[in-house]
Amino acid sequence: MARSILAACAAIASCFGGALAQDGRPENPVAEGLYGPLDMYPGSALYSKPIEVAPGVWSAIGATQPATYENGGHNNNLSFVIGDNGVLVVNGGSNAALAEALHDEIRAVTDKPVLYAAAENGQGHAMLGMSYWKSQGVPVIAQTDGADVFAEDAYEILDRMKTVNKEVGDGTEVAEPDQTFDEELVLDLGGVTAQLVMFGPAHSPGDMSVIVPERNVIIAGDMAFHVRMPPIFEDTDTAGWLESWELFREEAEDRIIIPGHGGPTDFATVDAGTRVYVEFLRAEVQKILDADGTLQDAYEIDQSQYKHWHTYWELAARNAGRVFETMEFE
Ligand SMILES: [Zn+2]
């Protein structure tokens, strides 16, 4: 649902019939290049070529855009970690073509087999490409809540992806995880450990991070954003996210961070790109609630300080509305 609204917003300039404070909105921010190039890796299904973030830890950084045909639905980070025994893949990507393209990149840097594929949550761009990994005999892992929400909506998510990605989506099927965990799962990759950790409610059900202590890296998943505006979905628990953030902080503060969206960075950057924004929005909505204001007032919150963030035009007003609708009942 949330993603289809996002796609529609990109296409029709405004989802809210002009009721929102969207003055100066560009006609089509994505096509106009406001959110970066449409594709950075022609010849590959991937949006960009993987980079080595730390020894043996790689990430193909996704477009900080809504999913489009041009970016192949590669709008989150697809990572892999190489140990002596084999490789852990983090995220399936939006479709099987992306997973297969990532596999080509893995083969180009190691002859070790892929041992596991883990999904950062239950969203399409974490889960749908898992059908490729399953076809390769690779076990798929997710946090329990992520697996549950994916199972509920999988066919709708698949249809939506195919509408955007057209023939690139061919061959992608619904494939549910083989293994789930609640709080933590430790994988031994041979000389390198991957700790799959759930810090608590955050951006979407089943959000988990992967800590690689030997490389001082944390693959944060959708706990952490920068460059683009974090989307608030109907099932985003912003109060819970701020609590979980403090647990995340303890693990992430001194590590290299591969966020869910945006390139590798440090804690201060994702703190500004995630927690500070969520706190700002909640504080502004609280003021409106205290003054018996309306949903319309929430849409009109001045978020112009975040105008430089990618996806601002699609998400700012909608995020404020979502926070208002949940905080009314907190
Ligand atoms: Zn994401």
C-alpha cells in the first residue's frame, strides 16, 4: 500500500489534491534528477556497483529514490559479507534479477559459496529477490515479524513490483524465509561472525541489523537512514523507533555503518538523518495535538529544512500525517 502510494505520488505530482503545503514542488523530482542519476550501472540490473566498505564487507548502494523502472527497484542497500567458509548476503532486492546480478558481483570477488541470505525486514526490496537465492539452494533468514508481514502481503507486493519493474521483474516469485529468529541469530562465516540483531520496533516490522564485529561494521538496515527522507508507514512505530535507537546507538556508535538507505557512513550522520528527524516530527505533531489542531495542520508542518533530502517531495507531508494519526492515540 505505502509503496503504491509512493509510486502514484511520483507520477501525479500530488496525492492529496493540493491540500498539502507543497509549494514549489517540481513536476517530477525523480526524472528531473533531483534524487541523483536514474541509473549508475548500465549493463547491470543493479543501480550501482558494489563497493568494499571494510575488508570482505561489500555493499551495492541503492538509489535514494522511489522504486522505478530505471533503477530496477534497487533503492535499498544490498550487502554481502565474506568469511573463510562462505558468504552472507543481506537483502534479496526487489526482484530476482537484482539478486542474480549481485551474485555475479559476489563471484567476481570470491569463489566462496553463498551460505545464507538474510532480509533486513519484510518489505519487497528486502524479500522479493529471495526467490533467486532459494532457487540456488541458499537458506533465507528473516526476523519473525518481517517474515509474518511479508507472508500477509507477498502477492500484492509482488504485483506492485512487477507494475514498476516490468520485464525486469519476470521470474520473481514469492519465497518465504526458511529460518526466522526473534531477537538474535549468530552466524559463523569462518573467521567472521555475523550477528543478526533485532533492537525493537523501528521503521517497519522485522527490522534487523547485522553486526560484523571482526570488521567493525554494522549493516543497520532500515533502523538507519541518511541522504533520503525516512518514510513513515502505517505500521511504523515512531515512539518505539526512538527507544530502539538507543539500543542501536550502543552497538553502532563506534562502527562503520551501512544504513538501509544512503551510502556507508558514521553514527552522527545517521543519527541526524533518522532520530533527529523522527523527534522533530513528533515534537511538531505534539504541538498541534496540544492546540487541538487537525490532520491538515500536520500536513502543513514546515519541513523545509529537509528539502535537500531525496524523496522529500513524496514523503514529507505524508510522514507528518502518519505521525499525527498514530500520536492521536498514544
Ligand atoms: Zn528500506
